[in-house]
Amino acid sequence: MSTEQQHREARLTERVVASFDATPDPRLREVMRSLTRHLHDFVREVRLTEREWQQAIAFLTEAGHVTDERRQEFILLSDVLGASMQTVTVNNEAYGDATEATVFGPFFTDGSPAIPLGGDIAGGAAGEPCWVSGTVTDTAGNPVAGARIEVWEADDDGFYDVQYGDDRVAARGHLVTDAAGGFRFWAITPTPYPIPHDGPVGRLLAATGRSPMRASHLHFLVTAPGLRTLVTHIFVRGDALLDSDSVFGVRDSLVKDFARRPPDRPTPDGRDLGGRPWSQVRFDIVLAPANPAAPANP
Ligand code: BEZ
Ligand code: FE
């Protein structure tokens, strides 16, 4: 490329960057300047054709058209590009042995049913029963009594209750830790499911030879006063999808042993499961301080 061409391209970038110089909000100024530089670098690096630019605009337009209050194609796009997970990573800085965070996903709902300790979140959702237990502590090892734990998951067919198309509430609930920070409940053994892939994001995955499947997981949202809110999942050790999760949500520390139990093995709480096999997992949750004075992992 000629020196004159290089100068033209570089001068254009600098003019656009400078157009944000007078932005009153310093953070908006920083974000827009940096976005401009990265976007122009991308266009120049791949030598984007005008046809490709039109295709990109058509893709985003279609993403807008399929987005409504139930379907958010832009979040899905952010998810499959790893941008959601990178934002989670940047905003949940490593702190001692605090449990790692992962993506929130689109299937959390407010107002989940209260589940007593030892209760069942399945609410009629199909799936193999799974006993989940553990503790919530802070990074000094102190039990956190009264922590609120929201849990939600897909059923055996890979659907969340909000995808059933009726008003059923299933496979979700919230519970509160006991005086020792302990919790226990019945859920269903997580199974893999695809993210919604009947829109432009699904076509992008297909065109790039990527699978829409998520590794099997159970979602957690844990809150307690003075401690950092944790949004995470636990994953099933041995799941074939751990290395190819479509939204890059898997962290090694979140992969847990879901021990398979035969029907004749007595359950931890003596519940009669009617001759069905079940599984059992332990998840000990460690919450970072909400406002640490200094980083714990310099
Ligand atoms: C989920 O785990 O529920 C999820 C996360 C990202 C995109 C779609 C679904
Ligand atoms: Fe999920």
C-alpha cells in the first residue's frame, strides 16, 4: 500500500477520534475514542469491502428485527463473541479464593418461588433428581448466614420455563442459607441445550462451523450484605461440551463432580424417589468483599 494511502487512512481515524475531544463526560470521551481506534483498525486490518460492510449492516438490522421483550439477539451476539464473558471477567476481579463468575444468560426471572432448605426447585420440570448442597463463606472462611441464593436451570429437554409458552414456573427458586452458611436443595441433573439459534446469530454460528450448544449447567445468583454479588453456574465434570461452550462460560473451577447414584442408594434426606436414579453435587461458594480495600491477588 502506498504511503499516501496509509496517511489518508490514518488521518481519517485521527479526525474521528478528535471529534470526541469536547465530550463533557470524560468516560464517554475515553470509550468513544478507543472504540473509534479499534473499529478503524479492524476495517483497515481486514481491508473490509463495501459489500461486507453492507452485509454487516443487514445482519445488525435483522438482529434488531428479531429482538423483542422475550428475545435479545444483541446479547446473544455479545455472548457468542465472548464479549459478555470478557465483561464479566473484567468486572469480577480475582480476589483470594472467591468463586469465579460467569455469564448471566437471558433466562433469569424475578419473583422465583421461595424454597425451604432441602426443598425441590423442579416444580414439575422433567429430569433426573439432583441433590445440591454446600456452604456460603467469605474469603476469610466465615460462614455467611442469610445469604440469598437464586437457582435456575433448563429441564431435561433443554428448555427453561420461560420458553414453555405458558405461565408455568419450573426449575427455578430461591433459598436462604442457615446459621452455618449451609444450603441444600433438590434440583434436576443439568443437561446440554442450544442457545436460541433460529436467527442471525444462529446463522453466524453455522457459517463458522460452531455449535450453538451450551455445556450442561445450573445457574446461581448469590447475594449477601457487604459481599460482592456472584452470578455463576456449576458445570458437570465429564460433559463433552466443556471445551466448546457456545458462550465461553466454562471456568475450570466451576466444573463439579455430579456423582451418579443408583435407585437403591438412600437419599441424603431420606426422600423416596420412587425407584429413580439420582445424582449429587457439592458446591462451596466463597464471596469476595463488595468493596475490597486492596486487591487480594496482587
Ligand atoms: C444461559 O445459560 O441460560 C444462556 C447464556 C447465554 C446465552 C443463552 C443462554
Ligand atoms: Fe443456562
